[in-house]
Amino acid sequence: MSWRVIAHGDQVWHVDAVAERHANTAAWQLVLSFRVAASEPLAGRRSFWTPYPLEATSKSSLFIQAERISDAALSQLLAERLA
């Protein structure tokens, strides 16, 4: 199940959030996965990962912050990436 589902243009996108931590760093960074819904034409061919400017010292704190991201902000990030 996706973390969020957003519409962009005439397509439905599934968004998932993961926490990533690089070696020798204390902070976890939020990374988002965007993929076209399976029922859409181009499904499976349109997907990408992108970092989101959120960091925290614990994964739980990071995901709490991520819940505050609006669908509008996700749509804007998607539009910028597709442009």
C-alpha cells in the first residue's frame, strides 16, 4: 500500500517514503518514490526516487515530519521532476 496517492494531470501517482542514512552520519534523510498507478497507461515505465529536504536523528521522527508534507507540495515536486 502506498503512503500517499496523488493526481497529476490525468495520471494517478503512488508515493512511498523511506528513510536513508549514509555511512558516518547521524541523520536520516527522507527519500520519496513516485510511480504511476498500475492501472494507468505507462504503468511500470514511469517511476523515480528523489530526496526530500527533511532530516532527523531518528526514523520515527523523520516519518512524523513527513506526515506534515501536503499533497500540494508532493504535486509540486512531481511537476518539477517531470518538467
